[in-house]
Amino acid sequence: MTPLEYDRARIWHPYASLKNPPPVFHAKAASGVEIELVDGSRLVDAVSSWWCVAHGHNHPAIVEAIRRQSEKMCHVMFGGFTHDPAVELAEKLAAIAPHGLDRVFFADSGSISVEVAAKMAVQYQNALGHPERNRLLALKGGYHGDTSLAMALSDPDGMHTLFKGIMTKHFFAEKPSIPTWGEWNDADAESLRRVVDEHGGEIAAVICEPVFQAANAMNFYHPEYLREMRRLCDERGMLLIFDEIAAGFYRTGPLWAHSRAGITPDIMTVGKALTGGHMTLAASLASGKVADTISGGRPSAFMHGPTYMANPLACAAACASLGLFANGDYSANVTRIESQFREGLGALRGRPNVRDVRVLGAAGVVEVERLPAQSDISRVIREHGVWLRPFSNFIYSIPPLVADEATVDRIVGALVDLASAPPGPPPEDGDFHE
């Protein structure tokens, strides 16, 4: 078998069938904003390899940091050891995190950091003498990962409905409906208040993706909603968790998406762009109040410990990535990308099959009635040399934050072409159309 034939016959890909797998491109190398295929052609990575390649692929500073660390120590268990890359990274994260979030727990992936945050909230409440507070309140339309607890906190009607039987039941408020740029109406948080009134005594924490609900809804919502969350949490003794894995590191404009609301959570999760997309790593950042309360309870130890926690190679990559963020004008880049998306995608409004066009920061979304056929998706990718990964009813781009003007124009051209194609056949019953 050729490599592609073996891949098609034996290897599962994300959200794909082995019986009738979707086509895949054979990547050979990647550099900057482009992925090189084995046939020599190149594709602009318009989705940042699932939103993590912020600085571009194979950035020399990050690659060199990994190389240097690999000559010293590739891994050591974090139980009973520490090392310089972990300490340096924790210091760098604490320096840029919202004030007071300076207790750092390293995790293998974004999903695991969400699990950690939720466990922190429950153990915190238990330490306060409230073991009955063992559920969380999340938002419909949200997405927090593919592990069991992260799935249970994601949209209950989203991509994980097949697994409802194995997931703990949590509480959900309706998806926020007022856009980030809209006029606030207090009624948008009525569902949130109602759930808190009915179940507040059982809720350990409220969790959300601040301002930008990503993989389940591609929804940009009003920061005032976050202020109401903070008020309710303070009033009812619940913790507030912000999942900044997708929205953080300038993706929506500011360094942290929730900063638009001028508030601080009790726990925050970060990942994806943390290492610039070069290695898997995430972190849960907690306040001193949370950490001290957990440490003062029984057990005093926080009960989580991944095998690859604080992997030195990943920590070295993250330190280099945070150095690039500190020394570059990413905010200006995002402002330019947003302007280009608004101007280029605005022409799609009112087109057949287009429900909505929305842009925030370096994220451009075209919501359609139905995705074009796979043949049209493949055609647009090949003709424009732009890698797109539509899902559900969304044709979108979340490009590397370093994409220049010409690259973004090229991406916009591909998005407009694909959104202008006729709708394809409806997905088969029960399929997740990714």
C-alpha cells in the first residue's frame, strides 16, 4: 500500500468514518503560513491547524527552543521533580494573566485543562463544606473539548449527543444572542439567572468561552453577559471559569477575550496558541483563594496528575511562544485582519444559502444554510491554494496571526468562492457534518 492507501484503510481521522473517509491531503512540510504537500503544491493554513499556529508553522525561535531543551532533557515526571522550563513558563503566564491568577497547573491538552478547572471548582466547594455543590453551569452553544467531563460541559445538543449516557448531567443556560458589537439587553441573561435561581445550591462553578463560542456555534456575544456571570457567582458563592483556549492570545483582539468585560475569573484555561501550535500543552490558572482553599481542605492535595504534566519540551516551546507575543504587535495584526475580513466577506450578505456573516478579531465566519458538496470544497482548496475546514453550517477562517495582507486577501477569495457555491446534499441522518 502507498502511505495514503494505508491511511485510508487503517487510520482514523478526527470526526471521520473508516468506511467512507473524507479525502485527506498528504503533508510533507510546513513553514510560515503554508503547508507543503508531497506533490510540491502549497496550501495557506487558513484555520491555523485548528486555531493554534499563531506565529506560523515551524517558527525558528520555537523550533530552536525545543532543540536546545531536547539536548538537556526531553521529559521527567513532575511528581517529585521540577525544572527550569516549567518555572519560567509559570512566571511568564502569571505575568500576563488577569491579576491574581498566579497558581498554575499544567495539563496535556485543552480538554484536560478544562477537566482540571472543573475538578478544582468541585474540590474547592468540598473544602468549604459544600459537597452537594458538584455540578457546573455552562452555556448552550459552548464547546470545551472531547474528554468526558469536557463533553459534558459542551452544548448538550451539539456534536457529543451520542455519549449522553456516560456523561454527568450539568446545568445549561441558553446561548447568548446579542453580538459583541450589539446593544445590550438585560433579557439576554435571563436564562442564566433562572438556572442559578433554580439550582444555585448544587452549582460549584459557571464555565464559558468568553465572548467567542467556537467549535459548536461560532458565536460572538456581548461582554456584558460576562459581567452578569461575575455578579451572580459573587452573589451565590460559585466560582467563575473562563475557557480562553480558543479565544485567548489576541484571537478576538485583546490578549484575553474576557478583558472586554473588565472582570477577572477565578480560574482560566489556556492552550492552543500557548506553544504557537508546535507541541501540545495547556494550563489551568487559578487564584490564590481557590488554591489556598483546596490546600486547606481534605484532601489537601489537588487530585490530578497527568503523566506528561509540564513536559520540558512543551514548556520550552511555550516560553518561546510567549516571548514572540511579548515582542510583536499582534494586536495591530489582528485589527488589520479583522478589517480585511469585514470588507471582503461583507459582500456575501444576502446571497443565496448565506444565513449570516460575522467577524471578530482574526476570525471570520460565514454561516450557510447547508455546506457545499465535498467536491466544491476540494475544488476551492486546490484552485485557491487555501486550506479550509468547514464544519456543521460554518465556512470560516481563523488564520495565523502573522498572516500578511496578501495572504488574508487570498483567504477571503477562497471563502467567498466556497460560500457562493451551491449547497450540497444534506448530511446523512445522525452524521456529524465536519
